[in-house]
Amino acid sequence: MCAARIPSSRPPIVRKPTFSPTRFRTYIECALKYRYIYQDKLGKFYLKSRAGFSFGSTLHHVLQDFHAEGATQTPDEMVARMDVNWIAAGYETAEQEQVHKAAGAEIVQAYHSAHLERAAAQVETWATEKTLTSDMGRFKLSGRVDRIDRHADGRLEIIDYKSGRQETTPEEVASSLAMNCYQLILSRLYPESSVFATIYCLRSGVQASYSLQGAAKEAFERDVIVLADTILDTDFAPLRPVRVEACEDCDFISRCSRFWKMQGREAEVDTPHFDE
Ligand code: SF4
């Protein structure tokens, strides 16, 4: 005999939407692209592998392993680990891939030296490849940081690796949506700590930092809330492709181009032709 099921009186768990800097950036570039990736889930059909992404991912894995294993690997072991973890997708030629491998070997060796210098200066690697999340009310703000260091004076430093770049400036860090999101989240999670962010160009070792504080932080937080509210209140269904600057480098261009072609044909059919 089956026992009758007693309906649960608990309300269903409603998950808050989560926004990351990448989601924000995608929406700012093109709302339709945002819909294609995050709502229609079309990314797996359109988003292409790129050498820059593969190179960056390979290096992130190697550096993550280095720290996860207690930073005991030698530079040569790091290079060997890079070869094992190498992601080959997206390289256009074998030569291009070899050039990146050689650059990768130099980068991990230089990273090893920089790590020893940091350790000597009593800078502790506090976390690597860490997802930070803060509840912002209507939504959650989340971001994955490459590394967080804790300095001897208690300051927390968020480090973002750039694998394709040689130069950066404090102005770039100050205007970076991602770096400011990370700082906002970390300072909300650890309000007693002073927080700053650094962009670290792995190829050159060049770094630049900026600390988001006071009125600038409050203004940024307000902007983030307005942006998230705008996305949450957007009706994506009626959106159609409209040419924007981001089209030039967008993997959905073939899809949108089909729409524009059809539109062009329909316009031709609708336009009356008069014989002279
Ligand atoms: S091709 Fe242009 S309109 Fe189409 S999704 Fe990409 S950025 Fe948006």
C-alpha cells in the first residue's frame, strides 16, 4: 500500500541571479550577444577557440598547480608541467604554437623568480584561482580572481594575470570593470582589510596597481547595481541584431549576418520598382 505524499509546506528555493564582470562586459558590448550566450546558450555552437585564450588558460593552470603544490617546483619542473598541460586549440600554425611555447617557458621561469622575491618580502600567497561572491540584494556579484596576496601590513592584493600584454598603468587598473568588481567584492567580504588590485603582465613582469576606496567605491557600487537592474529588467525576446562596434570581433557574426541578408532581401521585395 502506498502512503499518500504530504505536500511540502516549504517555499521553493529561488536562486538569485549572479553577475560577473564578463557578463557585464558582454551586455555592455551587445545585449543580443548576452542573450545568445547566457539565455539561449548558443556559445557552444559559435564561440571559437583562440590562441590567446589557450595560452592564458595553460599558464593559469601551471601557476595554479605551482601554488597548490606548495610552491616547491623548480623552474624546469614548471616548464615541464606547462608542456604536459599545453592547450593546443586555436593556434593557426605549428610555428605560432612554438613561439608561444618558448614565451611560456620564459614566463614561468620569471614567475618563479618573482615568487621568491615576494616570499622574501613577506608577501604571502593567500589564495589562487578563487571565486569571490557577494550578495548585493537583488543579485549576487561574483568573480574569479587569479591570485590574492596578503602583505605583512595586512593589505590584501588582488592580482590579475595578463598573458598577452607587455604594459599596463594604474589608470588602466582604475578603469577596469573586472578589477573594480573584484575589489568591491573582497572589501565587502573583508571590511576590516585594506584592498587593492594589480594587473600583472606575465610577459614583461610589468605591474600596476590601484585601490578603489571611499567615494569612488560607493559610486562604482551604485553603477554596478544600476547595470544589474538594467539587465534584469531587459526584455531580451524582441532583440534583433543591430550593427555595433563589437560586431567586428564577435563569434556570432555569421548568425547575425544571415539575419541582415534576409532583411536586405525582404527590403528589396518590398521596394516597388517602376519602369521608366
Ligand atoms: S555580431 Fe554584432 S549584433 Fe550580432 S551578437 Fe555579435 S555584437 Fe551583437
